[in-house]
Amino acid sequence: MNRKQVLSIGIVICGAVLILAILWALGNLTGGTALAAGYTAGDAEITGQVKNLDLQWTSGRIVFTTHSGSTIRLQETCSKPLAEDEKMQWLLDGDTLRVRYERPAFRPFSFGKEKVLTVTLPEGLALTDALISATSAGVEIPALQAQQLKLDVTSGDITAAAVAEQVDVSSTSGDITLTLNGTVKDLKASATSGNVGLTAADVQRVQVTTTSGGIGLTAAKAGDVSLHSTSGSVYARVAEAGSIRLGSTSGGIRVLTERFDTLSSDSTSGSVRAFLPAAPGFKADLHTTSGRVTCTLPLTRDGSAYVCGDGSARVDIGTTSGDITVMDAADPAALTD
């Protein structure tokens, strides 16, 4: 065996050792047996006190339900038989319930299993923190109460109804449909290629961003509103608002409000339709490069600005090539257009 052959064999051996080391490290990074030592596999009925929920799921679906009992039930279903380490893992860590998709381990030849997790909560249970994340799974929550609610999904739709003070929802390629009751102090939502639809009774601060999906917000009362989409449309219907900021690069913008302090809207190639109250009034800067400006409200000119009523609220709407239309919020078209 010559020197060149020995060197080649040495390189192959070193490469094999390196690959094994990487595989071992990946297996340990996923938790290995360390996590499984404290967790229990399979369905469960939790009788202990639970204030926080930490749920991480990989593939399939997460469904929440309620019952009249006092326990929390965890049940998973799968179309394929599950080995013991492939079953759901759960741990009651103090007053935090932790739920994992399966026993963490490196499975290079596993193609994943779509498992449906059903979480049954006692009616009226109020959590402190509810943290739910999923990689390739949808989330369905018909009712949930928590001080802080965080939903993070990579590929899957989120449909949720909740009472929460702090809400943070994100999806990469799925749609978000969220209904919030009570008073929300802070609401954040983001989606890359999905749509975001929000309905709220009272939200103090809301911030929504999307890349290619549309945004829709309906609220009875809102303090600070910020909605921005790159190529999707933006729709905001807020009966009473403090400040409203809307933006879209190529999507259209439509806003309706009956009472507000400030409104700003910016669009590059999309049109803007604003339904505003004639009283008490507002002062508006309406500017477009190549679009048209149309207004059906009684306006007077104040330099380059338009004034309606007492001019107490402030409006700034700008587009590059889109049209700007300002109409009365009381116009029937505000509801049907």
C-alpha cells in the first residue's frame, strides 16, 4: 500500500468519524434521553394545578376543547402505529405543563408522522402563559384564557379565539384568524405568505406585518394601530381609534373609522379608500404622483391641505400611482364596498 492510498484511507476514516460526531451532536441537541427521563409518554389526564402551558408540536394538528371537569386531558391520534419513543411526551414541571411531540432523538430515516393532539381544558381555566409552537401543524383554539398568549407556526393555519392581555402570533406560510375578547394590551401578528384576519373588542396596541398576504382588522376600540403589508391588501375597520398607520407597497388600502385622532396611509401602486367621519372633522394632506384624488365630503382648502369640519383630527394619505378616495363613514358604501 503506497503513501497515497494510506492518505486516502485516512481521509475517509476522518470523514466518517466527523459524520458520526455530527450525528451524535444533533441527536443530543434535540434533547436525547435527558428530556425523556423526566417526561411521561402517551395520553394523560393531568390532575395537578396548571398555570402555564408550554406546547411544542411537529407535524399534524393541535386542537383545543373544553369540558366541565377539573382536569386537563391530553390525547393524540395517528394513522400509523407509534413506538413508545414516538408518542407524545408530557411533564408537569411545577405549575407548568410541558408537552412535546415525541421523545427527542435524531432519526435520519424518519419522515415524520402526522399526529393530532387534542388538549381538553377545564371550562373557565385562566392560564398565566400559553406558549404554543408548531413546525408543520395547524392550530385550532375555540376558547382560551391567558395573560400571555404566544402562537408560532411555521407551516400551518392558526384559528383561535381567546381572552388575553398580551398576544403574539406568527405564521410563515399559513393563515391567521384570531378573535379576541376583553381588553388586549398588546397584539402582534406577522405572516410571510399567509393572510392575517383579526377581530377585537378593545385593543390598546396592535402591530401587524405581512409579506405577500393580506391584513384585515375589525375592532370596536383601538389605541395605536399599525398595519403593513408588502404586496397584500390592508383593510381596517375601527369604530374608535387613537392613531392608525397603514401601509402597502403594491396592495390596496381600505380604512373605515367613526372616530380617530390621527390617520396615515402610504401606498406605492395600490389605491387608498378612506371612509371618515364628517364630524367633528379633520385636516388632511392628500398627495399622489400619478393617481387621482376624489372626495365626497364637504372640504375647504387650507394651503395644500383639505379641511373638513373643525379640522381637529389629522390625516396624511399618500400614493405613488394609486388613486385616493375619501368618503363619509356614514355612507352605505362603507359597509358594502
